[in-house]
Amino acid sequence: MFRRLAASAALMLCFAGAASAQQLTPSPTLDAIKARGHLECGVHLGLPGFSFADDKGVWQGIDVDFCKALAAAILGDATKVKYTPTSVQQRWPILQSGQVDLLSRNTTITFSRNASLGVNFLGINFYEGQTFIVRKKANISKPDEMDGATVCVAAGSTEEKQATDWFAERGKKVTIVNFQRNDDAIAAYDAERCDAYTAGFGALAGQRSKLKAPDDHVILTQLISNDPQGPTVRYGDERYQAVVRWVLNGMIAAEHFGITSKNVDEMRRSSTNGEVRRILGVEGNFGQMLGLSNDWLYNAIKQVGNYGESYERTVGMDSPLKLPRGPNQLWTKGGLLFTSPFQ
């Protein structure tokens, strides 16, 4: 009997030791970020609301906010980020080469990218859907009315393939004209070289602001695809992937629990909710499990805010884009955003 108990105890200690060792597996990416003192983040070349540099050269947008939150979680300082603008074609080799630590640039999650490019998607920070921008004078109200049209699009994008498939399936004769960069495609549309330009609904809201006469154009409300987007990293380095995944989860969970950049200190001091206390590092060692300080998410929320705060100031009603939350609302409020528990 005692021998069986002793063997069982030894086995449990072995499993515990293995679990501990697995938790503390070195992370080359985290080590590199800490050693250089900043995060390298791949962003869009310039898409208002998502990632763009203002007239002072300061990067802003919902994707930029995630980079800042990740830097705050890892380094304790949301300003410790260097941004690398990437085109549709450049983003994959730049990520794969190690030039950046992640992509945070309205990149659609797809099977083929995950399976063949050596990249992992670590959550959804924006539910996007593809549609078209057209001139009001064209009197087009839905994509079905675009038979015979010429459509500008960025080469190599999901939008190029989806538009081709969508019109072909319906027997519509549409000419797809691709360009190396999104900016080139929208410029060609603005110059009336195309009848329409296609991209995600949110992206179109940002691109419309670049047109010579934005009010002369309308974004169609019918979507032809579902394009969830989120932060993207290279294969391998599971501990770093866990950090990226749970920073995003933490921003969403913070909104769910009512933790904001303004009340985070009070919540940390007085909340009796166990999950809130774990998120803010008051109890448990969740940061330590990832190789970070236990105030990792406190720093991210304090310096950047929860998901809702980021959304509203970058693409929502407090921004020039004024996009409604729609599917990007919490699941408890009719949207699709949710997170696994901090337990």
C-alpha cells in the first residue's frame, strides 16, 4: 500500500516538474525583445483607423494599439515599439525573416496562410467583411449590379481572390485590375481608371478619407465575405505566442469586466472578483507563467485601455471613421467578441 502511495506521489512530482519545466521553456522572441528594449511590429503602409502615421509621424490605429499593449505587457512601456510599414506582398517575408516580431496590420485569417506560410494567427481583433466602394453617380446599390464593371484591388490580397470567385459564381463579367499596393489601387479608382475598389468594410472607411472628394463615393452595405483579422506571428516559440494571444484576450476581458484605463487602479485596489484580480496581477502568478511581471496586463490596460476604448477612439464613434461595433461588440451585447477565462 505504502509503496503504491509512494510511487503515485513520485509520479505526481514528476508530472509537476515536467509542467513547470514546460512553462519555463525559453522564448527566443521574448528574450530578443527584452534585450533590444523594444517590440518590432509590422503594420500597414498607411490605413486610417487601423495603422497609419499622422502628420507628426506618430503611429495610430486599432492595430497600432495592440502593438502598444503588447509592448506594455512585455516591457512595461507602451511606447517601446518600432513600426515597420509592410505591403500586402512584403508582409510575409518580413515576418518570416524575423525582421518583425509580429504583424498587426488588418491581415485576414485563412486556412492556406496558416497551413503553408509558417504563420500562426492568435485571435481576432477585428471582424471584417469585404465589399466595394463606388461613385454615387453610378447608382449602384449592391454588388449584383456591377456586371461589366472594372474593379481595382491589391494584388495577392484575399479580396482579389474573393471578388474573382464571387462574381464568377454568379456569372457576372467583371474585370479585376490588381496593383502592388492598396494605395496604388485606391489612387487608380480615384483617377476613374476603375468603376469600383474592393476591400474590407472597415478598410474602405479609412481609404475613402484619402479620396479627393470622399462625399462623392458610397460604400456598399452588402458584404461578400467574412474576413476575421488578428495578430500574426511565425511558427514556433509557443510561449511568445501565448503572450500575444493572452494580451488580446486580456484587452477583451477587461472590457467585459468593466476595467478601463481610467478605473484600473481602483479596480486593482478594491475588486473582489477573482478573475479581475488575476487579470490585474493581484493574485496568482499569471504573468510569471509567461516569463513576464505579474502586472503585465495592468500595464497594458493602464497605458492603452481595454478593447472597447481602443475601438472607439480609432475606428468607432470617437474617430473620423465612426464605424458601429457590429460583430466587434462583446458577445454579451450581441457581438462576436469573447475570451477564454483567466483561470
